[in-house]
Amino acid sequence: MFDSPIDYCPVCKEMVLLDQTRRECAAEHRCRKTVICPLERCFSGYDFSSPDKDRIPNERPA
């Protein structure tokens, strides 16, 4: 059996799954777009609807 990676988010004060995109997590935990996500680099999902489609997943823009 495979367990998804999880971590505690100090912003929403809940455990979050890291095998999704940041956008999916933000929608699930009702985070505003202005919130700086402390777990942003931990998410393993790839957002194909993002304008940065050529970017490596979880790589910050230059």
C-alpha cells in the first residue's frame, strides 16, 4: 500500500497532502491567493493549467 506524503501547514493549521498541486491544496483548505505558502516547494503535483507550463514542477520562477 502507498501512503501519500503529508505535512502540517502552519497557515491553515491542518495536515495537507503533498501529492497534489499548490492550487488544489489552496482550494481544498480555502487559502487566499495572497497567502505565501510555506509548503509551496513540497508539492509534487504538476499544474498543467499554469501559464508556466515549461517550468519544472515546484521550481520558483526566475
